[in-house]
Amino acid sequence: MISQDAAETLGLKALAFLIGDEDLLPVFMGASGASADDLRTRASEPEFLGSVLDFLLMDDVWVIRFGDAADVRYDQVMQARAALPGGGQVHWT
């Protein structure tokens, strides 16, 4: 299990990855409704970092690209997401 501090650090790495990716950043901003100001002002919020990880987790290719770029194991992205607010698994039954 990953700690919340480690998860937030990984979330910040993921945000930096998105900011540096000129193709993926507009997709994230469009999907999340985040503005450039939000990227700066909300970067310290665990909930926002969770949304960054949620976005990356939508596509295995994005997880792989991030993992390779940040030298992060692919499974750590899901572990980090689970450690942040709203990351618990939902059981509908």
C-alpha cells in the first residue's frame, strides 16, 4: 500500500507529465474543465491530483507513457489513486 504523501508526490509527477505533453494536456483540460490557473492553484489539493490520476487511468497507453517518462511502475498509478481522496473502490451491490 502506498502512503497518501507518496501518492500526492506521484500525482504531482503526473501533473508535470501532463503539462509537458502538448498533445495530452488539452485533452485533460477539456475533459476535466480545468483552466491553466487551476493547474497552478490546485496542484497541492489531493482531490485534484486524484483527478489527474483518474484521467491517466482512462487509457493504458497514457499510463505506460507516464510510467516510462517518470520511471514509475505502471501499477503504482492505480495504487496512488487508491490512496487519494475518492480513490476507494465503489461497490454497487
